[in-house]
Amino acid sequence: MPKKKNLNKILVIGSGPIIIGQAAEFDYAGSQACRSLKEEGLEVVLVNSNPATIMTDVNIADRVYIEPLTVEFLTAIIEKERPDGLLATLGGQAGLNLAVQLAESGALEKFNVELLGTSIKAIKKAEDRELFKETMEKIGEPIPESTIVEDIHAAIDFANKIGYPLIVRPAYTLGGTGGGIANNEEELFEITLRGLKYSMIGQVLIERSIAGWKEIEYEVMRDGNDTCITICSMENFDPVGVHTGDSIVVAPTQTLTDQEYQLLRSASLKIIRALEIEGGCNIQFALDPKSQNYYVIEVNPRVSRSSALASKATGYPIAKVSVKIAVGYTLDEIVNAVTKKTKACFEPSVDYIVVKFPRWPFDKFVYADTTLGTQMKATGEVMSLDRSFEGAILKAVRSLEIGVNRLHMDKMDEWDDEKIRKRLSRIDDERLFLIAEALRRNIATPEEISDITKIDRWFIDKIKNITDMEVRLQKGELNAKTLREAKLIGLADKSISELTGVHVDEIRNMRKQFKILPVYKMVDTCAAEFEAATPYYYSTYRGEVDEVEVSNKRKILVLGSGPIRIGQGVEFDYCSVHSVWALREAGIEAIIINNNPETVSTDFDISDKLYFEPLTTEDVLNIIDKEKPEGVIVQFGGQTAINLAASLAEAGVKIFGTSVDDIDRAEDRERFDEMLTELKIARPKGISVTNLDDAIIGAQNIGYPVMVRPSYVLGGRAMEIVYNEEELRDYMSRAVKVTPDHPVLVDRYMQGTEVEVDAISDGVDVVIPGIMEHVERAGVHSGDSIAVYPPQTLPSKVIYTITDYTKRLALALNVKGLLNIQYVVADGKVYVIEVNPRSSRTVPFLSKVTDIKMVNVATRVALGKTLKELGYYSGLVEPKPYVAVKAPVFSFAKMQDVDISLGPEMKSTGEVMGIDYHYARALYKAITGAGMNIPKHGCILFTVADKDKEEMKQLARAFSELGFKIVATEGTAKALHSIGIDAEIVGKVHQRSTDIIQMIKLGKIHMVVNTQAPGKHIAKDGFRIRRATVELGVPCLTSLDTAWEVMRVLTFMRDRRLVYSLAIQDYVGGGDALA
Amino acid sequence: MKGKLVLQDGTVFRGQLFGGANATTEGEVVFNTGMTGYQEILTDPSYCRQIVTLTYPLIGNYGTAKQFNQSRKSFVGGLIVGEVCEKPSSSSMQKTLAEFLIAEKISCLYEVDTRALTRKIRSSGTMKGVIVSEYTSQGTIDEMMALPIRKNVVEMVTTPVSYTLDAPDGAPYVVTVDFGIKKNILDALRKLGCKITVVPAKATAEEILALNPDGIFLSNGPGDPKDVPNAIREVKKLIGQRPIFGICLGHQILALAMGADTYKLKFGHRGSNQPVKNLETGKVAITAQNHGYAIDEKSLAGLPVKVTHISLNDGTVEGFRHTQLPISSVQYHPEAAPGPNDSVHLFDEFIFNMQRFKP
């Protein structure tokens, strides 16, 4: 029972789609919150537009609304559900902003909804720069000299007064969007203008830059009785100047004396009290390394990425405790979930070191600016634990899945000393590796490196311990002693193999022979002071005693999906969690390995045992040696887990579900082609080549345009459409390293309708829960397309063929569990593009809309149940009477220099869903939920490639008939004039009076339809136009298909109400079918 | 060189012995869960002759500096850690931890699985242990193990002679009985403007009252409070004479002087994260603690005493006050160093009491 007696029903706002700065941590926080509320006997109403989350599962909340996170929709839901309380501090900045808007709009008052936890007043005190400054001044906590400006002149005046460098931060944004460091007036001008635009309230803060100071964070909690505690301290490896989301972070602080630690801790408590926060909050400080001077940098009055990290780092469930506080408990009334004996009112003490490492999307955005600053760029992160910094940082690095297993990047081998030295001052994603290289080659001393980078000497010396060990391994002989020392430092077998030339299997054998084995320690919040019940472990070579109690129950290992990156998002965590649940339901002990601190899967009460470890063959095998599970499930952890299947199988581990050989048959081009030939299923003509000449000949035979990509990829990495030989040559030299081991695939590019299917097979029957049709034609990556369930335009014959092909492919590949197939339909004919014998990005979406627990069924099938036993029959499940649309969400605002036009390379970071009985409204919801602000009237700019001009004419006419004013660039306008549309001609960039960029900036253009000319050579003007739309939040449609759908939505919405919402439970239950 | 810790029950924990074969030691093995403040711990006289295990594995990261010393020297029996940082980094650093250990002649066993050791102590209770070289004979180990736990630890750490820390006229005047006082207590009192005379543990009530203080402070210190019967006797005489404030051992001695009883905890409270609930406000403060003994709550029945603070972890008494007289004490360390400063206001209350009851 909650302490507050008036509460029965609580509304929880989620954080919406995954974007840079707001990732899976809010699924973790939100689902923990919902479970915690249910524990109190409360009815939970959840709103979140993101279908890929655990929190939008019907078993997490009583009423789940997958609807756009806008004031209009939220108000409608509140009116309908009449909750007693609203919990807004668990949905990230998005949830918090929405709560503020709901309060300001009067909706909360009107429907008598109490905001639980931190009050609006407190939120504003922390979020509004002026109020925050005032509050800090009142309690004597130092903040850097600063000013709030609402225009550029005030910014320049301030700069003239205090000088440069200055930090510019917009108020009320995500992940520091639009901020930056200005070193001169020109930069100040640019960054301030951008910041003003991004701030929800048109304010930016300009302050003295304290770049180079130590950045320290505290996670603090306060209850309604004013009891305050700190959960975790964190020290950023990167000094102030790099966004904490882009910093390597360690916990607890390492280089602070007790005096410094307590100084900042006391300040934290003072601040949380002054702000009157009830629940969790994150406070960031800058500490002068040379004195005890400090500044308060920022306060987040809510659960955050850092609090998810702190929860995983210490075992203390911050979100859960925040919820209990919000419903009226005090900290000393809440039980410590870890020890089950002590109370939640204590400060965790850890006896290990935690390293968090960001995962950046620069492997996808090859043209992006890789330097790091105050604007966050990472899409995800990994965490590692060990009893030494060296061990922890090495674990973190090999968890990243960026092709490195130690602090070494192959490409730097080719850099001369001068280049290395020069680059040390550059702050980018590779700096840690560069520092290691400089130490390895003795280019600079730790002291010099620390002087240049301002990274504390302590860290640099630790890195040197690692590189010194590497040098010793390289020079000396590998024996029991050196091997032991190398493992104590934390080097992977694979790294030792690279350095010594001894085969990795041999090293593993040596380790076993000399008993050089890791022990597993527990994360227990209290440094072993009390007995704990948490089944949460990490490995270390620095210890003698292993604490894991291996049970003799039937047990199975589930591999997680590692860090969130483009192409592998929260969807795979959803799948891993469901697989774990399915195992537990079947009475099997479920063990999970994962390294992502943001996720639900690494919540310690999800599985029977959680190993927080890198997902590499060595690390996984060590756990298997220890636990001796019956086998491993790899099909739910995305490509991360699939990639481990072969090496695990080779080591004699049983892989449940589809066999490794069959996985290979789907992924290996030649074997896949062979199978298709046998099955008489067509695929776009294509070949696999291992050198440039073969590629050129092959492409000629197939006919341009062709789609080129390296084999074995996820998320369309380095995939491009090339239109001629010149572009092909360019691609082969620039984008891929083609070798006999790494062939490149050249396929005919077919402009058809793309269709995606997820199915479950047991080897006899094949169930197809649903088919999704993509709005954008083939060529746009499936993850970036709008997907519609059920298909709206496919003829039944095509659906029949797809059903048939899916069944035959599943059976031919002996799939046991899930598979995902992508088809292209051109001229009524169905072609297979690819088959993934694993769970896919669309599984959570499809599971939710079809009400089929796909992962649960697939897990049981992988373990040997038949579909018939589970009550399923072969074939396509009858489509539901409603429509669900999945729309991609991009983080372009965070990534300058990235072209937003869509292509075969995936660019989206997240997704939203729109669901409705009407297709157009489902689409409207999806597009709105994705943050696209479709104008209902105004001016649309058309500027399209020649190949699209014909098709564009009808589209423009349709928009014109809807009353939009049409403007166009010269060529496009001519085409429009030819059919009698009065399109005003606007100039290309730099033609003064009608400069498009200027028009966009001045708000004269409300939507842009822009398609790129064939070829990859970046048309500079187009790029600048597209970027301008991102910067100013103007919708920009880069595919005519998307534009057509938008037009349809606009047409439909003219005579319908825009806001209509229904819980998922109602849709799948079939109630309220009349919209 | 290779070394080991042998516990009374025969359990062995291996590591590296710092300082060579002669750096052997014996004492009661305890653990502290603080993640910072190793130097303050090493110089806290309350750890006199104890072998301190630090549960945080990376120790020595910021070196050492004179300003953090809590007493004139380190009295610990030994130190057990995971890793001694070889290259510390801090602008305040004067010596590395290794240099400090050498200077203070502290024997140290490192590269130890301190978590396993902590779990052992947690489940079996604090016990005697010896740190020796891997090659020390069993006979020597047995001999060392047979040495009794010392009872005269207060005598070892207290100031041999009285001394006064002056303050301007009219300042509240505190006589502090030094059972092993931490420097930060004196600093806290001085910060509040007190004049302080520190007297040895063996000072009599008459000697103390002869100084005519405004209040009397009973300090922290090592060991079993029952091992200082003289102090208990003298404190009994002080009750009712002046406002009294006690911390840690001083708190236990005060309780015994008032007729209560104390007992030994299984493995004590040692760390910077100990939650203490103030029963008068309902608020909880995070405190630094270092005690192996506690007041038996049952023994307080019938005494003019009110329990004001309890440990949230195990419910033991963490503070009490006299129901009529300006006498109070706490088991934990409001002076911090190491640890949180959440309870530093207790010193203000003491000053307030002194002023209120000024004779």
C-alpha cells in the first residue's frame, strides 16, 4: 500500500524514442518504476511512443498507451483515465518537459492530477538557469560566472566583459543539444544562435569555461522528510569540456582525497535540499585539480543516464527508490532490495572499480565530426567492473564491439610519431587509444600527456601499466609468470595472442593448466559488510575466492546485445529480457551476460543470474566453464550474440535454436544462393567479389545501379547504391577493405516495395505473426523506413507468395526459433533480399500489435517444444482490424556534418509507433510521435533530382490542392510550371534575395521535399538545405514515398479529429473499435 | 615478497608483504568499507594495534599529506589492501602511501583478496590474525597468535601531558579527555571558537574540574571501554558538574559511568556510509563509524537516559542523552575525517549547552 492514501491510479510518462542523449536507460528506469508501483497495489497507466521497450509491454502496466508524447495526446489520456497522480521524473528530459507543459496548460489541475515526487517548482529551480543561479547564490554554492541571454548582443556584451573561452548551453534541451565552447566572437555568434533555437524557452546560458578541471558527479536522493543520501560518486576520465555522456567515467571517484570527496558530497546534499527535490537527482561539479575550488555545473532533477549507471555500478535501484519516495515513503522505510535486511537509507560502498565507456556512431556516420565537446554524440555505452582500473578499462574496450580488444587501433600503427604527438591535443573518440599508442612508443611521458590532455596523471599512469605489460609480452617469452601478470593487468587472451604470436587456444589451455582463472565477485551495495541476495556478478583475476554458487538446476545462458548503436537498439534488449522470462517461466535457471548499463536486461532481478561482462568468446567461455549451462541462446542478442555462435559451438557449447551451420547458410552469400536456387526463390541478381576487377565486371553484368556492401553486416553498414563505374571504384577504395576473407557483395538495385516478415519456425511448422510493408521503396534501409502492419497495398497473391517463401526458407534453413526476412516486390514479383536467422528489430513492434509473445514462443521452440504444442499453426496469422505504423527517429540535431537524406545505410537511432483503426491516423500518430511537425498549411519547398521530377509533379499538385504554397528551385519549378502549378522560383544557396537557407531561417518555408541526384558525390547545396531544416526543426522529406504518405495524412486529417487514443489492451482485446 | 595473513581459526589469505621479512605484525583483524580516507583511518588512534583491512581495492591513489593526519603518528597494527598505488596523483600529495607506510613503520599486506577476507570476518566475527612472510615457521606464527590482545591501548595513544589550545577571552572552554582523540575533533571545536585543554586519559575528575571548564568532552579511542575502569570512575564524578559530550569510546565510557553496560559487536561498524536515525526528528544521517563495542540498550532501562540515535543497519544504540542534565553522546564520528560531515552540528549543540549552563 502506498503511504499516500489518496492514490489509486498513477500515470507514468516514458521518454519516447531512443535518440542521442536519451537512450535505453529510461526503459530501465520506467519499467522498474512501473513494477515498483504495481508492487504497491497501484494501477499503472503508461504512455510512451516507443514500442521497442519493455515498459510498453502489457504485463508492465495495467494500461499501456503507445501514443505520441504531446500535450494534446497526454491531455486526452488523462481525461480518459483520470489518474490520481503523475510520475514524470522517470521519463528523461522528454517526460519532465511534458509534465511541465501539462502543468502549465492547466491539464493537471483541471483533472485533479497530483504531480508525484519532485514538484514543478523544484523542477524549474533546477532547470531554469536564472532560478538555478539565484538558488545557488542563496546557499553559497559557487557557479561559474554566467549570464542568460535571449539574443546575440547580450552574449557579445558578456564576452567583452569576462573574455573567452566561454561555454554556451541552451536551457531545456536533451544531451546538451546546440551547446558548445566558443573561443572567439565568431564561434560565440554561431553557437549562441544555434542554442537559442534549440532551447525550448529561447534562452541560452553563457558562462566562463572551466574546461580542463576535473568533472565529478554525485547521484543524490532525498525523501519527503529531508533525509538525503548520495548513492554514487563518479569521476570523468575526460576533464570538463566533454559532455559527461561522451566521457569515459569511473566510479567511485579515484583521485579525490577524502576532504575533496566530502566537500563535494556536502555540497550535493545542500543543493538537493535547497532545490527541494524528492527522489533522485544528478549533480555535476568541476573541481580545480590545483586547489579545492569548485563550481556546480549542472543539476538534473530526475532519474538520468547517470543514475542508471550509478544503479548498475552500485546495485542500488535508484528508479525504484525514487518511486517509493514519490508515493510517500521515507528512505528508512524502504528495504534495501539487495541485502533484503538493511534499509535503502544508506550509501552504497563498492569494493571494485566501475568504468563506463561511450559508444559513438562514427562507424556509421563516417563523415561526421568526431571531436567531442559539450554536445553529446554517443548513442550508447558499456560498463565494466573489476578490482583494478586496468582490468576494468580493458573489459570496457572489448565490450564496445568496435574491432579492438585492447587499447590499440590498427590504423594508428601507420601513423608516425609526429602525427601521434600532434593529435594528443585533439579531443575525439579515439583519444584513449592515441594516448596508449603514445605511451607504447614512448612518444610522450605520462606527465606530458597529462599536461596536454588535462586528464589526471593517475589515469595516464594506469594506461602505461597496460602498455608496459604489452611491451613485456612482445619482447619476452610467454610463460606461467608473464601470462599470470598479463591476466592480472586484464589483457584478453586474444590481445596476448596478438602480442606474443601464440595461438589464442593455446593461451586458453595454458591458463587452464596453470590455473590462471578469473574468480567471480558479487555486486552487493555494501562491500561485503552484509550478506546479500543479489545474483549480480563480475569477473576478476585479482582475487582468490569465487562467490558464485553454481546450482544443479537446469540452466541456460542468454547472450545480451551489448551497447546501443545504430542498427542495434533497445529492441534486442527487449528480446533478451523476454527470452530470460520465458526460460524462468519454464522453470529453467536463466543466466544472462551483458555489458550495457542502460538496459532492463542488466537489472539484477530480471534473470536468475546476471554476469556483467564483455561479450567476447573468452569472457563468455569463462562463464560457461564455471556455470556449465546446458547451452546458450544466441538468437535474441542481435548480431553481437550471433557473432559469438560459431566460436562457442567450436568450443563444444550447445547452441539452442537454429544451428551455427544453418546461420552460416543464411549469412554466407554463396551458400545462401545455392539454397535459393534449390528452392526456386528469386533474389535480386548479385555476386560476391574479392577484388576491384571482379566488382567492375560483375556490376556490368548485373547492370547499374547496383547496391554494394561488405558481407556480414548489421544495419547496412557501409552499404551504398552506386550508379556507375566511377562511383563503384570510389566505393571500393574508400568504404571497404576488400580481401578474400572479407568479400564485397554487389547486387542489382531494385526499386520496388520493401516488405519485412518475422516468423517463428520449429522445423515443421512456420508461424508468421504478421507482415510489414514499407512506405519507402527499396533502397532506404529497412530500419529507416516507415513500416506498416498489416500491408495496405499488397495484392493477396503477393501476400500468398511471401507466406509461402517464408515457410520454405524457414524450413530449408532448419530454423528453430525466430527468423526475419526482407523482400522486395517489383512488378508483382517477389524477391528475397536477406534472411536473418535471429530476432530482428521489428519483433517488439510486431509482438505488441499482434499480441503474440514471439520471443517467448521462439525460446520455447528453441528448447524443443513444437509450435503445435504451444497452440500455433503454420501460416500467416490473420491480420488485426487495426493498423500499426512504425516510424524511424533520427538524432540529426546532435550530429552536424551528417547528411539526413535516407539511403541504404541506417541512420535512425530509435523508433515510434502509431496505432489506430484508421491507417492515416496511425500514420499521423507515428509521424507526430517521431517529432516531425507537419504543417497544416503554409509553404512547401520542392527541390528534387531529375529522375524524380515526373513523379514529383503529381505530388506537388496534390499539396497545392490542399492549399499549400509551392516554391521550388529552378529546374523543379520549370517542371511544375509545365503542368500549370504556379511554383515560385527560389534561388540556390547564395543567390541573395531568394536564398533558400535564408528563407528557411526566416520561417518562410514550412516543409521541404528534397531528393538527391543519383550518386554519392555530395551535392553541397542540397546538403546545406537539408542541414538547415534539421537545425530549424523544419520537416524535410528525402523520399517521395514519405511525401506521398504525408500528403495522404493531411488529406485524411482534414475531416477527422486528430487526437484519439486507446490503450494497447483495448486494441488487442478488440474493444472500442469505433474511432 | 610473498606474505600471508593467518587468522586465529587457521584461515590463510595470501598477498605480498610490504617492507620485507621483518614487517610482521599481529592484532585483531577488522575491516573498513570507506572508499576514501585511508590516511585518516591509518592515523585514527581508535585503530590502535588493529590490523585494518580496507575493502576498497585501490588504495593510495592520492598519496598522503600531513594535513590529513589525525594524530601524531599511526597506531595501527597493520594494513591489508588490494593494491597500493605506485604512482599517486594529487596536488596536495607530499608522500606516496608506500613512503608513508615506511615512515610510520606500518606493515602491510597487499594484493590480497580483501573481499574474501571481509566476508570471512563478517561471517566469523572479528578475530586475531598475524601478518607474516610466506616462509615464517608455524612455530613463530603460533607464538604470535598466542600473544593476548592488548588491553592498554588507551594508555598507548593518549597524550602523555596536558596541553592547551588557546582562544580569545570569553571563548567557551572545553576540557577534553584524550582517550585517543582525532585531530579533526579538536579542529571542529576550535572552528567554533573553543578554548581547549586536552588532558591525558588518566586525569582525575578533580584535576579536570580544577580547570573550571564550561564543558567536558570525552574523546574517541581504541579498545574495550571496560579496559579503562579509572576513566569510568572519574567520569561518574563529573556527571552533574558540567555539560558533557562524548564520542565513540567517550560515549561508551559515559554510558558505563551512568550504570549502563556495553558489549562487543560481532564485526563492528567501520566505514563512512553508516546510516543513523535521529529518533527525535525521524531524519537519517550518514555517518562515519569506527567501533567494535556498543551500548547494551536493555541496560539503559531505568536510567535517566533517552536513546536519541540508532543504527539503521542493526538497530544498535548510536546516541543518547541524559533526561535532565546537559549530557549527550554519540557512538559515531560527527567530526568525519574520513567520512561525511552530515552531523557536524552536534558540536554546535555542545557549545550551546555549555553557554546555557555556564556556571
